[in-house]
Amino acid sequence: MIKTLAAALLAVCCSAARADVPVPDIYIGGQGRQVVINVPQTRLFVYEDGKLVRSFPVAVGKMLTRTPTGSFEVTGIYHDPTWHVPRSIQSEMRAKGMPVVTAVPPGPENPLGKVFIRFGEPALGLGMHGTNAPGSVPGFRSHGCVRLKNPDALALADLVSVGDGVTVAYQAILLNEDEQGQLWLTAYRNPYSNDDVSMQLLAQVLLRWQREHNIAIFGRRVDEALTMRDGKPVCLTCRGGQPDYRKETFSALRWLSTPPGEPAPVESSSPVADQDNQHGQAALHGQGAPHS
């Protein structure tokens, strides 16, 4: 009850404070809490009864020790944890000629910070936790865990409970709508060099949205966003230049997720014609989807 009240209060303040954060397209149920981590975005989102209540910057796994995607549950919350150093990290210490440490007690030198929120089976060794290196957040720095600054980790621990769902997603391209009905695209770099299935769908989605809303999409802006991949939201439909995205409130366009019992929002079998044409302007004229 206390956590539910806290989440409701946080929803009021944080929806305005972080209205400029684009959100990934993950199906969120209408009841309970759900944590969503979008790896390319290095961002964590907390939903309460289907509504976004908080979001935090995070550090995720580096290329060699990637954060795994999938659906999990919170399986434990531990304040002032002792870090039992995994054997793989002990081996790294040994290879670098460093003293091999097997455990780090609670305190300012503990890499887990103030709290460790385990998700998944204990054998996976996965968790959302604080850090003794706040400058590493956001980024791709961990051995697979999700790292937050200590105040954010403590706030997250106050929001979630054992049994809450955790979804780790990998969406490098986000499509969002603002409150005026304009369409925005945010593109991030592909840190794990994954095959991005969303690129195969993007042209079809943009064409369908343009047709259904009878609003023109500026193809050059698609090109620029996919080329820059700087994580800055770009309005694809706004006339007269780019508005300040920091003043917008975003909601995810349904184009990748599928609620239970509903058909897929976009058919993934759409042919990709001209593979040599990589950009959005061509895609909007039906000449082939862009690809990274």
C-alpha cells in the first residue's frame, strides 16, 4: 500500500520532470508494476498499473559482457549488500596483475552501492544496483548488471517488490507521438551490433502512419536521425522546424509489441526491395526500408 501510494505521488512529479524522455514500445499490462530496461537507450522505466511513474539513466553491460534481453521477475532486494566477486571477475583481476578480491563488504568501495535488486534466477547473477562509480552512469560499462546512481537505486528499491516483472529490451529505434499527435523518431547506436529487426519494419510503419493520419512525414529528417543516431528525438511531421523536445510528453507508438490475443501491429514479412537505398526518403516512397 505504501509503495503504491509512493508510486502514485511520483507519477505526478516525474511525468512533468522527465516528459522529454522517449519510451520504447513494450507491452505494459494494466495492473501491477513493471520495470523496462532499454539497452541501447541506457534507460530504465518503472510502470505502475500501466502508467509510467519513473525513469532513470543506467549503465548496462559492455560488448563482451552484455546485459541479456528477456522477461524476468524481481527475485530479491538487498540493502547494504556484500559483493561476492564472481570467478570471472576474479580471473580478470588476476590477468591484470591486481590483488584478487573474493568479497567486498558494504561501504563506499562496494561496486553494488547501497542496494542490490536481483532479477531472474540467482544463478544468472543479474541485478539492478547502485555503484561506487557514479560517473559511469549512463553507459556501457558493467559485466551484465544494470547499474544506477545510488540515489536512483534506492528510489527504485522503494518502488518495486519481489515478483514484479522486469523486461530487458533492445530497441535502438523508437517511434513516439506527442500530445499534439506529431510523430517523433529517436535513433540510438547499436552497441552490441545486433541485427535490428525494426529496420525491416520502419518504412512500412512510416508509410502506414502517414496514410492513416494524412500528415506528411519529412523523409530527410528520417535520414538525419538514422545517420546521427545521437539519441535526440526528431519530429518527423512538425512544420516550420524542430520544436524543443524537452517540452514534449511522449507516448510509444505501437509497432513492435503485441498485447496478448491481438495480431501483430505490423506484418514483419514485408519485402525489402532496394537494399542499396539505405535512407528514409526512399523508404517513404516505397523504394525499400533503410538499414543500419
